[in-house]
Amino acid sequence: MEAQKRRASDLWPRLWPGAELETDPDIVERYEEAPDLPGPIQAVGLAGRPVAEAWCPQCQEAITEMSQDNIIAVSPITVAAPRIMWPGHRSIAGLITVQPCGHAFRVVDGQTIAEVREPAA
């Protein structure tokens, strides 16, 4: 059995000079280990209403809940101020986790996360 190789991080190239990550290290580790979202999550629902059904793109199990953790990069703050979203803060990536299966996927800005279609008549 061949050991699985860890792929290169795509976070560090996204940082601008002097920026650092302002995200829980556990979320960063989960992001690094997660596969890319293979395509939009497929869902069924009526326009303007909650989604009726959606499926995990990895195992096709019905999704009951979906959460997103953002990976935030910050420029160093040189004044004594609380760290809130300000122009020096930017979301550089996200981690989508679906339940109940618990699969997690990497997502990036501009990526379509889900496609919702009308139910069949």
C-alpha cells in the first residue's frame, strides 16, 4: 500500500507581502486536508424558498446542514484596535462542510457552491 502524499498548500501563494492568516489553525488544517469542491452541490427547491433536497458531491448522501468556515488573511495592525473586518482583512478561501456525512470541501472566491433546480413536474 502506497502512502498518500499531502498536496501542496494553495493558501500561502494567496497571501500578499506582510499578510498573515487570522484563522483557527484547526480550520486551516482541515482545509489543507480537504479535496476541492468537484462542482456545484446539486439541489432541488423552489425559487425564493428553502432548498428541499441537496446531496453531498462525494457520497451522494442527502444533506441536512451545510456550514462554511472562511480562511481570513490580515495585514499587520500597527494601532491598538480590535481585529474586525476592515480593509486589511480579506477572505482568501473557504471550507464547506456538509452534514450528516461530515465531508468537507475547499472553495475559493467566485466559485459556484450550489445549483438549485426546480422540482420535476
